[in-house]
Amino acid sequence: MAKKAVATLQTGDKEKYVKVVRMVKSPKTGAYMFAEEMLPQTQADAALKK
């Protein structure tokens, strides 16, 4: 059986990370696309207000 590889984003400072997905409009085509970022939990609210 295959083993599952689990990636963790913890470095040792015990800071929690969250995945932030925003919908942004492309300047070239005008279509919407999704921008994904991995940010510390403390900066997630500020990133969503951009």
C-alpha cells in the first residue's frame, strides 16, 4: 500500500499558516482568476482587505 505524504508548513516558531484564495480581475482579458497565497494567520485579514 502507498503511504500518504503529509506536508506541514510549521517551521518551529509554532505559527499557524492559512491558505488565502482571492478572486482578482485580469487586466489583459478582464476575466476573473483566483490568486492563492499561504500566509501566517495574523496577516490573513490584512491580505483579504487589499
